[in-house]
Amino acid sequence: MTPMKRPKDYIVFPLDLPNREAAIAVADLLKHSVGVFKIGLELFIQAGPEMIGVIREMGPARIFLDLKLHDIPATVERAMRRISALGVRFATVHCGENTTMLEAAVAGSRGKVAVLGVTVLTSVDAADIRRAGYQRALSENLDEMVLQRASDAKNAGCAGVVCSGREASLIKSELGPEFLAVTPGIRPQWGSGKGDDQRRVTTPAQAIAGGSDYLVVGRPIRDAADPRIAADKVAQEIGAALQNR
């Protein structure tokens, strides 16, 4: 029987730190305050795959390997096959230009990793999409673009997508409650946005109300005077929102 998901289990904390020692120190501090630790490009390149095992042994939090694979299908499949042996819960692949790469990622996962398709980065807005040369219909309606990519991801067999909290409710209503919505760009009203490169942001309560399954919360926790207290505040906000969902 799957244990009930607690408010803290919704929190994904990104270990976006410059070295192994700093990542271990923060993970040790937050290992009982968040549900998932996200290892991204910076830490993975600096500390290597063995970092995953180190974090896994520290506590109950799951691992989200966020490498955003984007290459020819054969390369993506082989890369995901290697990831499937690392014991991580989630791994990301860009939705890209067609579903073949997504299908290759799912095949490479061998059912051992929940593959998440990255729709549109939360640092990107409509103006960026327009400059990139996409059709006006998509640049003027990012929801439509995200939904189209999410639909491709589901059809390819992905477990869910990474999207902003603004699009989670649309994805849930169109693609079903079991299709995961993982939302970065989470900013509590009490959190600082100074120097922030995120544009399509939501509060924890807004994301939960929209149906988000996991919330990536970095700066508001990492930059707090006491990260554990900050994580607890986010969990409290999530808990209150869940009661109203």
C-alpha cells in the first residue's frame, strides 16, 4: 500500500550548489523537510553520478535527475538506459521537435524511472517564443504550446511533464489526473525574487490549486536565514491549499 503523500513530499529542492561538499551539507540539513532532491547539470557535472548514491543514503527523500536530455533518439535512449541504473525516481527530457525522442527516452527508462517531458522553461515567456520564430498562435498563447507538448509526452509514454503552475490545471483537465505536473518557478509571497530569472511564476498555494503534483522550490528555501524553517513554511502553505483543493 502506497503511503499517503504529506505536504513536505510535494517539495522538490534543487541542489544547485557549486560542489559536492556544499550539496551534502544542504541535503543533510533538509533531508527530513522535503520530499525530493533535484540534481541538475551543475552538480552532476561537478560531482558525477556517484553523487546520486550519496544523497540517496542520507535519508528518505527521492532523487530527481534533471539533465533535460535533448539529442537524437538513439543517444537519448542510451543515456536514459544509464540513468535507469542509478536509482533515481524522475528524469527529464526536452519535448523537442517530435515524439520519437520522447519515445526513445521512455524505452531507455525500462520502467525504472518516471520520465518527465520538459514543455516550456519557466524562464521563457511569449516574447522569447516569438523571437525564436514559432507561429504567432503559439507565441501569443503559451498554454496551447505547453498543452501540445504535454500531449505529445503522454502519447510517447512519459509519466508527466515539467510545466509552470499556470498551466498545471489545463494539463490535468485535458490529460487526466494521473499524468504528473511538476512545476518549477514556485515563489511564496514571503520569498525574495531578487536576481530571479524565472518569469512564469506561481505561489505554492496557486500551484497546488491548479493540480501540481510536485513543486520545485529553490531560492526561497536556500536563501532563507534558516532553510528548514522556510521549507516548513512552504509545507504549511501546501497543506492549507490541499485542504481546499
